[in-house]
Amino acid sequence: MTVAVASPNTIFAGVDTHKDTHHVAIVDGLGRPIADREFLAVGSGYRQIIDFLHAHGIVEAVGVEGTGSYGAELARVLAGAGMRVLEVCRANRAERRLRGKSDPLDARQAALSVVAGRGLATPKQRDGDVESMRILLAERSSATKARTASINQIHSLLVSAPEAVRQDFRRFDGDKLTNTLARTRPAPGTTPELVVRASAKRLAQRHQALTADIAYIDQQLTVLAVRQNPALMAASGVGPFVAAHLLATAGDNPDRITTKAQFAALCGVAPIPASSGTRQRFRLSRGGDRQANAALHRIVLLRKRHKEPRTMAYIARRTAEGLSDRDIVRCLKRHVANEIFALLTQNHAVPLPSGPWLRQRRQTLGIVLTDAAKQLNVPYQRLRRLEIGQRADIDLETAFSAWLDGKAQHPNTAQRVA
């Protein structure tokens, strides 16, 4: 005899996160409330949330507010427990005006957003090298601002300092100024001249310490970026700082971004339609991750500065069509975003440049790098970046390889190793 067994209920949950507590609300597939409860935002509270959800049925999805701040650890714990975690965007303002605001209401509204499938996004995973880079970038940003503030304060002090102080340091600027001030030995005292000298020395030492911190952070960013995505680091115009920003924007799970248009919108380089009637136009996007937008802008500027062949050909063609320089840069940023998207999502499918292999061939032939650059009629640094794998340049690779082939056939022309 066959006995029909009722299938477990499927539930949806929403979490309103705060610094000390998280409020969890559970609804069914029709949005009807089932239960809600408040938990402490600690390890034991996270385990209680998981038990609380499992006690009411099969969890279809959990919507968490603030997965990048107060809800970051909760999102990691829920994902580790095998639950589907979604990031809930800003609560519906119209709903708030009608029903008011409280933790239970916000949690339920998050659960209803999951049921309706609106205002949701796949949260970033924060458990890999990209999260480490995000932390380092935040530290570097504050260190850079503090270093700028210290040198500005030094200049301000010297402008209004007594003439004896200004005369001693008038001929110095930049790093020479900070190095000279850090080596001074001002006498103790409370007169304005002695206080200015002592304050300037401390500010210079602070500037040096911050410079050392930034250099160490850049070194760590280089190691992480090369290990995470060597193809991105090899792209033209991409250095450790730019690569770290782009990787941090995509997160440890770049597969959550499924199309080029989504990545362009995330970086704020997707033009927004602003047409009306017979007038067809687009306006500049002011949204997206502004740090990623700035990273794309740096790539475009570097490619223009180093006269990258594809970039210069595109600029010439669009200039002939009547576009302004600003519009051309905006178009280039969108094209670069498409290129970066392919490098982020198809890291293993993108072939790496053959620069290191070419460097090995050059050294085997005993040719100096500066002589090779002179023969190829390219800047020394451009060829060096190609050899160490920091820049991809197909045209230069082809010319360099052909030149090395010719040298291999006539080994008598080889010179000493660089």
C-alpha cells in the first residue's frame, strides 16, 4: 500500500542587518508571513538563524540587506550552509511611506522582494584574494590622503614660518624637502621658530612612513593581482593599482556578471537613453562604481599616451566622423570595459603574451635590451614591459620575434647579455 507523504513547505527569508542584531522574517511562496525573530550578530546568533530557517521548511532563498557591510559575515555563513543568498537593494520607499519602518517590517519587505524577484543582485563572495585586494585598496586610499595632507601642511607651515626657517628650506621641494626635514635636529623650545621646525620634522617623518606603507601595499597588490588574473595584468594600460580596482569591482565571483552590458553599467560607462520624439540621444551615466570608472579612464589615457595602435586608429576614425575628444574617450571606455569583462570572466581562455619567452630568446642570443629597443625603434620601457609580461602588444611581439629570428641566423651580430 502506497502512502502519500506531504512535501515540506518551501519558504523565503529576508534579513534586516544591523551592527549588533539581525532581524529575520520568513514568508511562504505567496508572501504570507510565517515567523520573524531577532538574533545577535555573533557566531552563535548566525547558527541560531540557520536552525530557525530549517525549522520552518526548505529554504528557497534568503535576501540579506547590506551584504557588503553589516551582513557580510552572515552572507558568508548562509552560503556556507548551502543556502542561496541574494542581496536586497534599497527598500521600497512607497511601501515605507504606507506601512512605516521597523526591523520586522524591513525584514519582511526583504523577504517579499525575494519572492517577487525584484531589486535583487548576486552578492560578492568575500573569501579570496580579491577581498584582500579590496582591504588593501581601502588602506591605501586613506594612507594617500594622509600623506597628501602632511605635505600640504608642511608647505603651509613654511609659507608663514619665520624668515630663518624659510631660508633654510626654500631651495628644497618634494621628496628632497621631506628627507631634509626628517634629518633635522631642532633644539627644544617653545618659540615659534623652534615649534615650526619640530612640527615640520614630525610631519616629514609621517610623510616618509606613509610613503613606505603605500609602497608595501603596492607590492602586495602586485603579487595578488598577478596570482588572481595574470591575463588582466598583461593587458595594455593595466597596472597593479588599476587591476586591483577592477578585480574588486567584480568580486571573487566574477561569473555573477553575465553580460558585457551589465559590467559596463556596473562601471558607469553604459550610456543611458535620453531620447524624446524625433531626437535620438544618450546621456552620460553617473552611476556605477566610480573607482572602476576611474580605472577604465586611466587605461584609456595610458593607451593614448603610449600611442597604442588600436587606440590611435580608433581615435583617428572617430575624429574623422566629427566626434569630440570627450565623446571619443567615453566610447573608448566602453570598448575597454568589454575587453576587461572578457579578461575577468574568461581568465583561463585568454592566451598570455609571449614576452617572457621572447626575453629568454634575447638573453640566449646575448643581446642587450637597450640595443634591441634601438633596433626596433621603440622606447626602452615599452619593450621591457612587453618582456616581463606587464603589457600585451601583438604588433611589437611580431616585430620582436621576427628580428630575433634574423639574429639567430647571424649569431656573430649578437652582443653581451643585458
